[in-house]
Amino acid sequence: MKRLFQLAWRAMGCEVSVQLETEGNGHAILSAVPAQVESLEARLSRFRPQSELMQFNICAGEWVTVSDVLFANLNTAKHAARLTDGAFNPLVLPALIASGYDRTFHAVSMPEAEAPIPAADWHGIELRPQTRQVRIPSGSAVDLGGIAKGWTAERVADDLAAHGACLVNFGGDLVARAAPQNLPGWEVTVADPGETGTLGSLWLRDASLVTSGVDFRRWTARDGTAHHHIIDPRTGRCADTDVLTVTIHHSSAVTAEAYAKAVLLRGADDGLIWLQSRWDAAGLVVRQDGAVLAAPQFSSLFLSQTDQRTPQ
């Protein structure tokens, strides 16, 4: 008989939760997940000086042989830059540090902001798949950020899917595999950033739902200037955008992460126009003034009040 098992903890700077419906020993299966995530975070975090990522960054300008995990993330990050015409650029770490975000967000407190540093050209990320070698431009550094979070969420979901239907949530990056028994998917909600309620709910199955925004990771530098963690790679400054949050529905969490950054940088109107030219995605934007704009494809995903809990 299938049962639903759940586990929640904190990792990668966010709240993590996993749900698994299985006939097996769900407690034993889920108990192994935090260690799996810790192992990946230890390789991919920019907040750990000894992580493989940060040791790789020290060698900017040189060819470096990396692990399969780091290579997969760097390759995915470059592909995300290509998909967004550079709106997403993994080489923004120097700009993030210059803006004061040089430590975990909860440790940021009135930092000294430096002059903005535009990101290096993402085309300069070179990869040799056969030998797992990577080289980035001299003076640059990679922040995998949301890409690593989405990639890890997908890795966990794919592993859990061998045991049954699952839903993985990494701080708003949702990845669903299959569906609970007698339901068309996992019922998930889109939060209203300006209220305590939600904007609506939808069934999520074999897909991802990612929300990103400038409403959470914000700080004030010592000179009184306001900052947030979404960097415009062209200027090295915090993005000047009318978007508060953007939610993307896509088969891939990492692609959804990249699309979300692209919409944020382009602004609500241009961002949604750009997104609608992507055949594989749907999105919803909440503007700074509270207006909610949804692409037609996304609106069609929302459930009505009458069918929200109706099994298929």
C-alpha cells in the first residue's frame, strides 16, 4: 500500500522539503537525502572557501579538470546563458561581492559596497567534455546560485522517482515527478508576495515551477544605497526592474531559473513578451506596484475553485 512520507530541513541557504509516495520504506529513503544534498552543496557553494567551485574560481584563466558534478553545473550554466542571450550570466560573482553580498545572506549586515563590476563575457567559458576540463576568463569567477539549486532539486527528484511519485521544494524551486495516487499531479500554489495568501494553485506533474524575485534578499549598504541579489551582468549593478517576483513553469528547473532571471532583467512587459516566444515555458509576473500579469499559457494552468481537489 502506498503511503506519503515527508521530510524538511535547511540547505543551500533555503528551506528544503521533499514528499514521496511509495510502497517502500519512505522514512529510510528520505533519511538519505540530506546527506546527498550536503555532498552536492559542499562542491557547488560559493559560500564555502574550500568548495570545489571556489577552488576552481581561484584558477581563473587556467584549464582545470573538475568533477562530473561541477562540470555538469558549469555546462548547464553556460547553456542557460546561451538560452537567455546573456541575461543570465554565471560570471557575476565579482559583481555580487562588490555589491556587498560576499557571505551568506543571513550574515549580510550593512556591508561596504564597492564600485560595480560588469560580468565577464559568458562566451569565455570554455569546456572540454571528453576530459571534463573547464576554463573561465582571467579575473572572472562563477556563481552557480539558482542553477545549482535547480540542478540539485532535479537530481534529488530523479533519484526519488525510482521509489514513487515525489515533490521536491528547494526554497521555491519545485520539481515534481509523476503524481500521487488518484490525482493528476501535485497541487502546488503560487504565493502572493504582497499578501499572506496565494495567487492560485495548479497541478504539477513531471515539470518544475520556479519563483524568483527581488522581494527577499535585500540589504542596505553603509552608504545608504539599497541592494538586492539580482545582478544585471551588463552593468554589475542590482537590476533596475519593475518586477517584484516572476514564476516560471517549465520541464526543467534550471531552465526555469534562467528564464526567471531573463524576465526580471527585461522588466514585466518586455519580459513576458520575450517569454511567450519560448515555446516551452509559461510565466507569471507580480510587478512592484502589485499588478499581476500572466501569460495566457500560465493562466490556463490555474485551477478553478471547483476542481482544485478533484481527482482525475
